[in-house]
Amino acid sequence: MKRMLFSTLALTLSLCVLASCGQTETFVNPGDYLGGGGTGEIADSADDVTGDLKEDFTDNTLSDLSKNSSSDGAITVAPTDEVYTISESGTYRFSGSYGGIALGADSLKLHLIFDGATIESADGIALNGADHKKAEVVLTLNGENSILSSAEGENAVHIKGSLSMNGNGSLSVTSAGKNAIKVSKEFEIVDCTLLLTASNHAISALSVSASNCEINVLSAGKDGINAECDDETTAFTTEEGYVYLKDVDYSCLASGDGIQADTVVYIDGGNYNIKTTGSFVPKTQMSEYGIDADDFKYIKSGNTYQRIASDETNWYSSNQLYGLVQGCKGIKVGEIEYPDPSDPDKEITVSEGDYSIIIESGTFTIDSTDDAVHANSGNLSVSGGAFTISTFDDALTSDNLTKITGGQITVSKSYEGIEGGYVEITGGAIDITASDDGINAASDDARVVEHIIISGGEITVNAEGDGVDSNGSINMTGGTLIVFGPTSGANSALDADRGILIDGGYLFAVGPLGMVETPASNSKQNVLSYAQNQAIGANTVLSLTDETGASIFSITVKKSCQSVIVSCPELVMEKNFKLYGGDTQLCAFTVSSVITSIGSQGNMGNPNGTPPGGFGGGFGGGMGGPGRR
């Protein structure tokens, strides 16, 4: 059972994120017939608590471990079919076949040298330190080595103290009945290569630190790497429950999470190829598998499954809805459960705090049945790296702050692309394909006033739901945002309950007419909102030119649209411009106000004959219905 209670400092920092801890800009805009308007507040950027966490992680101890691989003075242990028991601290060398290795005393400090060693147990733990809590084991690998336990319900390696691995060799670990490697305290690994097969977790430890090594999870029935806090932990700490990976080559095929930590995942450099394969069951088997009703959010579509919105599940019968048997995210930090001090039989779930995923650099290929990267009740920070993501659910998501300051992110398939209570993008090259919202700010916490702030980056969104959707506000001050919105009028390219302000950058958003939402008229950068009843066909080149005919902005639309919203620094007052669809001039206009609205009024081509977004859907952003969560 995972248990944790936050310290006062951690709680203060988390509430600071929830409240954004900044001043707000209030705006009022009456709107126009193309949308926009409403009253809202644009918040300052949320306080970033990950900066303090970064200082807690260093590879100094891993550097020391890398140097500690000498076998000088080692006692050579002769091969044996029996279990070899070690009762005294020291350095031991194993080469050949053994029926098992066991620790026979408390507080042992051991340096084990594996030099072409094979340890196999048919009826127990192959490398067994499960009975002695304070053992400190360093395992140096030379050549090819293997550990196998074929016993039911047993770990292949179980050290109740700490375990460190180094050397230039490899180790294959297989557990037919449980975890491949189980360490009750810290697990560290540098330089060497691990190949892991397990019916449960491949690696399970209090914390996991790895540097300059290769970890191949060939198959795991649950998580590839799992770091859980001690059952007795009662305060947030960066001393346990974390996964720290520095320049690691990690590949994983898991039925659970690729990487799961209780507190922090910190990744700096390396290559990560993660595939999770979850099992789906129909809602009629909910009680059999102990799955909550809210988790049945998939329908079967041909030979695969499709995620649907929570407000759409009531359209389907129980035998049409499916849920995942267990979580199978690519990279995950999770909220912690701990006993209620006043009632030990009751559990409390911590739903806020410093839980964070911090990614500095690296190459990531993630193919996940569940979310690709998920900071549950926490924060997600991406400052670099190259990502290729395909997922049945969300690509990059957090319950609090999702902040992207750099990197190359390609989401080829997702339900929602980037999500958080707060979403802030200051840099990076981002390309999102989503069956629902491309970028979404949403939270179930009533204290969160959601926002999306885009101040940099090159962002392209192709979404079937809302392109960019905030249950609070959207503020763009820089960067480039290209949105290919839905073709259905039930969603829009831009959607914000508390309004949209465009204060800089390049915006080009296309979508249908049904719920057009134009930025607020007190935006600091001018906006063109154009609409027509007749659809503009897919693959049409839309371009904006100035009065001399010079092209300012040109884009090929990926699907048909009726609404075009453009904002860029070149749209200055009293200047003349033209918008083209291919070789056809769609409109010519002179900028005389912040919002230039050109297009059909009335029902604007809505097949249902109901008012467009400008009248019913929100008179834009502030007065419309809530965005889809």
C-alpha cells in the first residue's frame, strides 16, 4: 500500500500553484456576432515548484558507484547446485552455476562480483536477502550473467536493504512468479545492462536511480519500474518514492505502467522506448475486476478501443462500455494513499502537492494504452527532449500545472494532446493529433481557475474536439499557434469559458461555424475573424496578404472549415489586407478596430438552424457553456 502525507511546506507550495499566486488582468468584452466576449481574468503564470525539486537530484553518488567495481581481494565461490549462504561482510566472486545465493546475517555489507554467473532456483528466491533488513549489496557485473526463479509467488532477486549495480557486463533476471528485482530500500545502477522478465514488476524499490546504463524490460505483468514510498512514511520527501534516470537507454513492454513513482520522476538524457498493453473488460464485469464505474470510458471500434468523453458514457449500455483492468501509462507519478491517523482502517488520498514529472532531455517513443505521461495530482515539466507519442488516452497531462518550455513533441494519436489544470507553453515544437481536445485546461478542483498561457513555441493542433479549450481563460502573448479544429459545429477551434486574449504571436485557427469563438476586443493584438456558409475544402491554401500583395501568413488546411481566425503583429491599424482561399479572394478589409469580423450572420450555415456561437454559444468565451473535460 502506498502511503504519504504532505509536509506544511509541500502543501503551501501546492496551494500556491492552485491559486496561481499572481495578479490577474480583468477584461470585459460585449462580443460580436462571430463570437468572443464575456468577462474573465487572465492569470499570471503559475508558480513552478519543480525548480526546488531539481536541486534534490544529482548523480554524484552514481559517479562514486561507477568507480567501485574492483574485484581485488574477492573470495572466489566454487559453483554449486546448492544455495550458497553468505554470513560475513566482504567481497565474493561468482563464476559458473549456482542453486541460489542467500544472505545469512543482518547488516551485511557485501560486494558481489558476477563474472559469467548463473543463479537458478526452482523453489524460491534466487538472490535472497529477504530476511535481513539492513544489508548493503553492491553487485558488479562482468560478462554475461543470469538469475532465474521459476517458483510461484517469489521474486528472482529480493534484497531487504539496498542494492547497487555496476560494471561493464550484463544481467538477465527472470521471475516466473513475481518481481524480477525487489529492493526494500534504494536501488542504484550504473554502466551495466539489465534484461528483465517478470510476471509482476520488473523493478520494484523504495527509489530507483540509474545512470549511463541500459535497462531492457522484455516483459512485465505490471510496471516496468516501480518506486513506492515506505508504508511508514508520513511526510513528503525527495528521499524515497522517486525514479531518477540520467542518460539511460530504457526499453519496456509492460501490462502496467512503463515507469511509475510515488513522488517524482526526473529524467535527464537517454533513450526511452515504452510500450504498454492494457487489457479491456466490459462494464458487465465491473465487480469481478474491482473497477470503478467511472473508469469505463472506452467503446470497441473494430479491433481496437476508442476513448469517449465522460458525458457521453450514458449514451451506451453496460455491455458497450469497456474499462482497463489496471493502469498502463507510459510514465506516471501518482497520488498517495495513507491511513487516517484518527481511523487506521480508513485511507486518505492526497490529491495535491509536489508530485512531479520533470523531463530535461532525452528521446522518447511511447505507445501506451493509457496516458503516455501523467502527473497525477501533480505537475509536469518538459524543458527538452524529442517525443513521439501514440496513446488511446491523453499524451501529456497533469492534474495541476503542465509546463512546456522546450523540446520536440509529436503526438500522432491521442484522446487529448496536452492537458492540465494550468497549461503553459513557452517554447518547443509541438504537433498534436487528438480525437477530442488538442490542448485542454480542466480541473475537478474548485480552487483551480484554469488557464492556458502560450508565450512561445511552434504549435500545430489537429483536433476533432476543441482545438484549444480552457475551462478558464486563454492568453497568447507569443509563439505560433496553428489550429485545425473540428468539422462538427458542436466544437470549435478555440474555446474558453472566461475568454481569450491575444496579446502577441501568430495565431491561425480554422473550424466550423456552430460554436465560433473570437478573441476578446481588448486584446492587445488585432484579430481577423472571417466566416462563410460554404465550406472551404481540405487542402486549400489560405493566405493573408498586405496591401502590396506580399504574403504575411500562408497555411494549407488539413480539413474543411467555415471559420478562420487570424492574429499577427502585421495586422496594424488603418492598413489594408486580403484573405485568399487558393487563388480566390475571400475578403478584403481595412483594420479599424481590434476585432475585424467579416462573414455571414443569421444561422451561419448551422444545419440545425440554431444561433451560432456569437449569439448562443457564448457570445463567445465568457458566457458560453463549459468546455469539455
